[in-house]
Amino acid sequence: MLYQFQAKKISGEEINSLMEASDKTDLAHRLRESGFVLISAKEQKEKSSVSANFLSKLGFVATADKIMFAKNLAVMIEAGLPITRALEILSRQTNNKAFGSKIIALMEDARRGDPLSEAMKKHPKIFSKLFVAMVKTGEESGRLSEALKMAGQQLEKDYVLMKRVKGAMMYPSIILAAMILIGIFMFIYVVPTLVSTFKEINIELPLSTKVIIFLSDSITNHTLLFILFLLAVVFSGIFFFRSEKGKIVLGNVLIKLPLISPVVKKINSARTSRTLASLISSGVNVIEALAITREVLQNKNYKEVLTLAISDVQKGAPVSGSFKSASKLYPVLMGEMIAVGEETGKIAEMLERLAVFYEDEVSEATKNMTTIIEPILMIFIGAAVGFFALSMIRPMYSMMNGI
């Protein structure tokens, strides 16, 4: 049977994870062998949900699933379970069938004697280079459970960081979506009524009114073509921004926008610091850590800074130099703190402090972003409503003057 349990060591360390045992007595005995005292245990029954099944069919593995995988595997290995047994339990615990099948594949590779990191390399869409590198250093140093814990923490920190950013953008996204829906409603039901009046009077219409009438006719009389046009625009935009050229353009735009630029810089500083700190503290050499971190970052401009840093380190120069010279992208504090870390031999510790600092900065920035964006949205909505109202009212004034 699979149990969800909570246990504690005499030192005060607590764990909350999953383990398979014949009964609760057997569970308590296994935990006691690893120095833990069982506090509570509940039999874990297999669950199924519509969303889990849907994600499973698409072959998508959520970040939350990967976090739980890393943390639970770490606890099971620390508790003394063989890695194959731990993977077998985790394959049955996950609700995502696609992820479950990949865990089974890891288990089979482990049974053949392959290292876990090598088995993970076969599934790059699930296990990133960062994750694999941390597991590999854990295997080489004999501290696999610690490496898995750190990998889980790295994923969790990155997940929370991006969740905060997405949460901050939720409010303006809802407002814009509501505006578009109201606009479509006006074009379908309000504008045609006014147009019929304008046609009866036969007056000269302003350009803005003609534009609105054209959009209204396109939506009402050519609905299918209008939908196809919108889809073409959306998919063309997605395709462009996913291309290398599009990523460069988007990256350049984001780091120059007045409100967005400071947040983008803090996000990239936090991700760079967190990733480098995790890798270096796991035992990965600096050049490899920089190369893996470069893959984690999405913005082309930040990738170029790390490429330069790799080149400088290979020549014997300090890492901090590249960050100091990129003051338009990374804050001055970043380069200075890395320099202090190099001088004291505590670069991983300094990077960890930087990561915490910039993650807190992003948290504050995203909280304030909604307050800042709200008046801008109100101005934008007012301008759109004003344009529509004037375009419809001006012909009416002309009509009244004619009368």
C-alpha cells in the first residue's frame, strides 16, 4: 500500500512524502531505520481528474508534477529506498499517465545499471539540462538526495517567480478581453442600427465613422472571413515571436518599455542568480554552469552576456567582469556581489543572496504593477470609447444641422 506520511527526526527535521509499505507498522519500522519517527500516515488512493487525463493525452508534464517528483524522490532515497523502488512508487502516484510512463522508462534504465542522469537525458522535454546537470553532480558526489532536493527547490522558485508575473498580467488581460467582447457586441448590434439611419439621410460620413462601419460590416456580413483573418493574424504573430528573429525583436522591445523594462531586468537577474547558485553549489564547474544558465534564459540579449562570460572565464578572466560591462541589462549590484563572491570564495552564497533579493524585488514590482497599469488601462478604455462615441455622434450633429 502507498502511504502519505509525516515524520520527524530528533534533530527537528520534518518530512512529508509518500512511501510504500505493507501496513502502518511496516512504514514506521522503515522510517525508524532512517532515523525518523512516524507522526501520521494516510493510505494514498489513486486519483483521476479530467484535467490530469487531458494533460496526459497531450503528453504535457506540469512544473508542479516535476517539483513533487524531485522532492519525493529525494525523500525516498534519503529514507533508504532503492532508486528503482522509489521510481516505481512515483510512477503509480502521478495522475499524469504520460509522466508515469516516462518514470517507468527511468526505472527500467536504472535496473539496467544506467545512471539516473543518463536516463533523464533521453527525455529532454521533461527534464531540462539544468535538472540533469544537478542530478549528475549529485550522483558523482554521492549526494543524490541533496541534489534532487536542490533541483526541486530550483524548479519551485522559478515556478513561483513566473506565477507572480502571470498573476500580475491577469487583471489587464481580463480588462482587454472584456473590451474586445463589448466592442464586438457594439459592432454587431449597435452600429448596424445607426448605419441604417445614416443611409436614409444620405449624409457625408467622417473617415472614423467609415472605418467603424467597415469593421461592423466585416463582422456581421463576412463573419467566417473575419474569424479566419483574426486567426491568421494570431497564428502569424505566434509563429513570428517563436522564431529566432521574433525572439530578438520581442526581447529588445521588452527591455525598452518604460513600465515593463525594470521588471524584465529583475526577472532575468533573479533567474540567472538562482540557476547559477544552484549549479555551482551542486558542484558543477563555472563554465558548464554558465552554459546551462544561458539555455534557461529566454531573452537573446541576456544569452549574449553569458556567452561573453563563458569566453572570459575560458581566458582566465573573472565572471563578474562580463556582468559589470552589461550594466544596461543586469543591475550594477549583480556584478559587484559576484566580484565579492569571487574574492571570498563564496560565489554560490552570494548568488543565492542575489536570487532571494531579486525574487523579492519581482514580488514587489508585480504587486505594484496592477496599481500602475490600472490608470493606463482607464485612459486606453476612455480613448477607445471616446473614439467610438465621436465617430457615431458627429454624423448625428451633421444630420441635426441639416434639419
